[in-house]
Amino acid sequence: MNKQLSNRFVSIGSDHVITQNSIIGIFDLDSITVKKDSRSFINMAQKKGEIKDITTDLPITVILCSEKEKKQMLYLSSFSLPTIHGRIRRKFP
């Protein structure tokens, strides 16, 4: 991956930005909450304080990121998966 692209910032909603290279995965909330393992993972993250709800509306996407000191963070966003993906793929001059 091009280093210049991997260090870009991505807006994930509500004035929150993350670096592109910190993203581990982006998931549709409805899809992942169907599976018991995914629900357990989210519940564990919530108990550890690793979930940040950045929505003012209903969250529809979960963005899993690696943070400083090898800590993970789950961001709940009201942006759709295609919207976030489009922002990552967008090329700037």
C-alpha cells in the first residue's frame, strides 16, 4: 500500500476523523449482531470501554480500529458502509 495513502484521515461522522492505516475492519451493525460471537465481542469491548458511539442517530456501521498502545476501539457510526468505503477510496490531488 502506498504510504502516502495509508496515512490519510477519514471522516467517520460527527466531526470524528481517524487515520486510514488504523482501520482494521468496517462492518454493518445489523449483519454482525446476528452472530453470537460478534455480539460477545461487542459486549466485551463495551465492558472494557472500547466503544465510542459517535452518532446522533441510530448507528449502522461499526469501525474497528487499532489505537495507541495496541488498544482497539470500536466506533459506532451513522454513516453507511458504502459511504465510509467511498471516503477511503476517494483520491485527492
